[in-house]
Amino acid sequence: MADRLRKLIAYGIITGEPDPSDGRRQIYLLTAKGIDLAPVLTEMVLWAAGHKKTENQALVRLMREDRRNFWLEFGNAGPRE
């Protein structure tokens, strides 16, 4: 997992910063580039859910009902660069 996080940082998809309450931990945040992946990832999740049962039906239902608002809410989590 640490290797994957390093790669995501290197590709500019996430950033990491020390947790202010515990400096030993990192908080990972999406960058604007990472947030731009929301539509692609949404479609991948929906494709997968169409072919295999998923544990998170509520998320899949939300994505199916209103993709655009889902992406906007996702983006409102706020990238930090």
C-alpha cells in the first residue's frame, strides 16, 4: 500500500501531509488532477457493479441516480495542492 500511495503522489493524483493531531500519521488528499478522475472512476465502479455484486449498493445507487451531482460533491471535498 505504501508503494501505491507513493506512486499516486508521484503522479500528482494525491498529496500527503502530516496529521496535525498525530505527526506519525499522514492525511492523503486528492489533488485537482485526482478529482478530475471522478467521472472515469465512477464509470468503472458502475461497470464493475453491473457484472458483480458489490457490498456498497448505496454508493452504486447514488452514482447511478445522479452522476453529475455525485462528481460535483466529490469535487467539493476540496483538493489541496
